[in-house]
Amino acid sequence: KFARDAIVSQIAWPVETSKGKSLKETCVICFEDIDVEKMFLVDGCYHRYCFSCMKQHVKVKLLNGIVVTCPHEECKTEINIATCGNFLDPKLFEIMSQRRKEASITATEKVYCPYPRCSALMSKTEVLRHTNLFRVGAEHSGERKCMKCGFFFCINCKAPWHDNMTCNDYSRSNSHKRTGDAMLKSLAKQKLWRQCVKCSHMVELSEGCYHITC
């Protein structure tokens, strides 16, 4: 708090308005004179930018699947999503939270709930720990309980839980799923899609180089 107050006192100036005196500060991105209450301070590096510029900066980073850092040149400070509520709409805030979680889980640890209406992202370690609260021997059976929707699924074949059935037996009994998989593979071949070697998700090259990072 002392650091923030000191920064504001050094770069802000009082201005007379119809509502009385207010403190103004120049945003170094848009060069507009902004009320200090509408300036965002990045925790850690203390760089300050107006809400409008920060919202645009965060939006562009998220649309490109990049973890959001301070817009100051060569500054690597990561933006704390808990402090972005003043300028982010709820949907963008949720996306940013998801991006942060995705970045915090290694590719080999990532697992998504197979139920289409959920698709929650979890780490294999945390979902096993959660399942152990409800099932005995989950580590050996492969049964997992989604931490969001609460439904059980198989960690091995990433399908709804199939008690007393092997993954192969379950796959053979769900012919409609095999048909869907075949259609996906056919479409992927037609569109020149590729599968990531780490997470197995399909990747489409829309622009840029051929290098893929999971």
C-alpha cells in the first residue's frame, strides 16, 4: 500500500472538475489523462495502465492462448487474475482463470472430464486425490470422479466409467463412438490436422510456423 501511494503521489496531479478535485494520471499506452481510480497497477512490478488498455491487452493475449504478463516492454511479471475484476467482464475473467490453470499443469498431468457438458480441466494427481475420498483402490482401477460435475470416468480411455468392463470391451460396445472416431480421423486427414504427441488433441495450422507447443 505504501508503494502504491508513493507511486501515485509522484505521477498524478490534481485537476478541478465539475464534481470537485480529482487526481489524474497519464496512461503510457494510450497517452490519455485518466482518473487514478481507473488505473491498474500490476502487482510485483508496479507498472500502471488504464483499465481500457489493460482490457484490450488481456483480451489479445487470451485469444492467442498466451499467459498474460505486464504490457511493459521486457517485463515478465504475470498478471494476477484476482486483481482484474475492475476491468474484465465475467466471461473474459473466466477464460483468464482457465488459461492460468492450463499453464500451471504440465502436459503429462492434464486430464479433461470426458462429459461434453463439463470438460473440466484437472491434474491427474489432484483428481486421484479427490477420487480417493469416495472410492477405495481408484489408483489401480482407473476410476476417477470429476471435481466439477461429480460424474465418474476412466482415466485410461477417457470415457465414462465402465464398471466390470475393460476399456476395449467398452469401446466395442459403443459402436456409435467408434463411428464418430472414424469420422474425426477422416476429417483430420482431409483438413491436414495433426495430433499433439503429448496431449493427443487435434491441432489445425491456420497461420504461422509449423512448430507446435503443447
